[in-house]
Amino acid sequence: MAESATFQQCSPKIPHNPDNTDPDQSQANPEDETHRNQPDAADGPHKFFDSIKKAAFVLGTAIIIFAAARNSITWHLQGFWGASANFWERRWSQVYYYSSQRFGDNEMICFLGTCCAMWVAFIVSNVALSVVDFTGKPKILLRYKIQPGVNSPPDRRKFIKAVVVVLCNMGFVTPVTIYFWSKAMMARGCSFDAADLPTFPWVCLESVVFMTVEEIGFYYVHRLLHGSLYKYIHKIHHEWSAPVGIISVYNHPVEQVTANVLPVLIGPLIMGSHIATVWLWGTAAIVTTAISHSGYHFPFLPSPEAHDYHHLKFNQNFGVMGVLDRLHGTDIQFRRTVAYQRHVMFLTLTPPRELYADADDRHKCGKKNSQ
């Protein structure tokens, strides 16, 4: 027990690049890195069916749990949602009235309102993360750093360069994409009325569709960008082997459209969603992406361990939720690491690196304890 306590009191530190791999060197031939995860021809069918079985097990378990719990959960949440229907309708009527006064007709509300929702989510989340990165305050949050000592603070010149690209992507590339998407949404029959606000079960169903479409779209575009197109498009994003929040949209304009924006917006287009649902989903997607690039594994928030590991190692974890990574075997190396054990949402204030220490950290703590 005393030894365990000592382990938790140590301040674990890992090197910036433990394999001493220069990002430029590993990126010089990304196809080789990607092929490391590809099955051999002889093992192809076996590994494919093994992946199918794993996916079926995960999905089957989720369906069973959902089926067992849905009646009780849906009853309670729908009771709250239904009891609050008038409240939500009144709030949305106020938002819609304000938006119509500012933006005009529904098509402009769809376009500018969606842009504003994403801008606000991006600015608020990344300003907060940047303050912690550059000031180191509140100091207690530094305990949740995934790669301790790295980007504390970030290199200012490198950060400013990233800000310029981010402003271009968020200020021009993303709005242009949303503009054409909004026209498609209007043709699809997007609703704006308070009376048409979706029920809670429908929002849950839409969210599942949105996340599935995003996982599929992002994974396969991301894998494609790690191939022959890497040095032309995706290389800029991997200049940061230990990312910070704003790096979520530090990329080539082609990647911003195909990997970041469209996978988020296609789901609502397929479902013909209410614009309020679109804004809710867009906000959640932006904040989640910032968290996955933040470099911090905070309690009560989604784990960024998988994508942080992707930036560190380059050839692992191409997806958002990890489902397709498991199916295609592009997380094999990751699942052998301590980072994989940390890859959960923690409901405790104890930092993940103290709960699951690296081997080097345990060795250092053991030597300190023996002295």
C-alpha cells in the first residue's frame, strides 16, 4: 500500500517522442507506416472475420444493454423533456426571433446561425485551453497533461503560425462549406418552428446517426490522407506531435472541408434535422474535437488519449470513436499501451497518469521509494 501511494505521488514524465522518431522522417513515407497495420495476404480472411466478430460483439452488447435500460431511461428523460416542452419552445422562440431580426430569412439563419454556433464553441473552448497552456494556471490542471512537460507553454512562433491557418479555415473555408450545405438543408426541408422541436428519443436517434456518419466519413478520409496525399495535404496537421486545442483545425483547406466539416454536417442533411438540433450537434462536435487535441485528459470529459497517441505515433487511431480502428486493426499498437488503459472517461479527480502509470514512471517511483 505504501508503495502504491508513492507511485501516485510521483510526477510522471514522458519524453516528447519516446521512440526518437522524427515526425518528418516518419512522414517521409507514410504508406510504409500505414502498411504496418495491414494484414498479410494469408491472414487477411482470418483477421477480417475476427474483426467482424469483435464488431458484432461490441454492437450486440450495446444493443442488449440499451434494450434492457431504454424503457426506464426513456421514461424518465422523456418525462423531463415533455414536462419542459413549454420551456424549450419559449426559449427557442426567443432564439429564432432574435436570429430572424439579425439574419433575415430562414436560409440566412441556417447559414449564419450554424457558423456562429461553431465559432462560439471553437473560441470559448480553445481560449480556455490556451490560457492553461500559456499561463500554467490553474496549476492543478497541469496534472492532467497527457505528455507532461511538452508544450508547457507552446512555442509562440509555432502557435502564431497555427493561429493564422486556423483563422483562414474558420473564417473562410468553413463558412463557404456551410453556405452550400445550408442550401441543401433548405431543399431537404429543414425546420425552424418551435412547434417542430424534436422529441427526446428522436434527438437520441439522430445523435447516433450523426456519430456514425462522422465516424465513417472521418476515418476513411483520414486514412486516405495518410497515403499518397499525405505530403501535399495532411502533413501540416502532423507538425504537432503533441497537439493543443486549436490544432484541431490547423490543416490544409481540402482536409478542413473533407475531414472536419462535411462528416459533421452530412448527418443532419441525411436526417433533415431541425436547425436547433444541428446547432446542438455542431457545438458538441467542435468542443469534442478541441478536447481530443487539447493534450489534457480531464475528468468527466471524453478521453483524448487515442487521438493524442495518433499524433505521437502517426500510424494508429484514425477514427473518432475507435469502432472502425478496431474493425480494421489500426489500433493494435495502441491497445498494447498504458495509454489504452487510460482511454476512458474518468469519474474521479485523480489524474489518469497516476491511476495508470507508465513502466518508466513506476521504475522511477520504485527507485525513489527504495532510497
